[in-house]
Amino acid sequence: MSQSRRGSLVESVSNVFIGYGINFALNLALFPLFGWHISLHQNFVLGTIYTVVSLVRSYVIRRFFSNNEWRQA
């Protein structure tokens, strides 16, 4: 049973936005340990860029494996 395109998109969006929250919190906690000090706005923009890239990557990989002939008969 293959996953629909909409199902792939919903799963990818959910996964990526949960990851965004984790990334945002970790940036706030870890960057200062390395001497990197960024504003909340910079953290938001940086996270948004990575989130868009991650969303596209996740969706493309999900569709590739969903449509591929790697399934066992």
C-alpha cells in the first residue's frame, strides 16, 4: 500500500515543524557554548531556511521511496 501525495506532504510537514522547534531550542542553548550569539530574529530566519530545505528533502525522499519499485512482490 503506497502513501498518497497528500499523506506524504502531511507527514513531511509534521516531521519538519517538530524538528524546527527542537532546532530553535537547541540553537538558543548550544550557540552560546561555542561563543556564537545570535538574536531571536536571526535564529528564526536561520531555522526557517533549514526548515524549508528539510521539508523539500523529506517530501522528495518520501515520494521516491513510495513510488519506487523496491517493494517485494
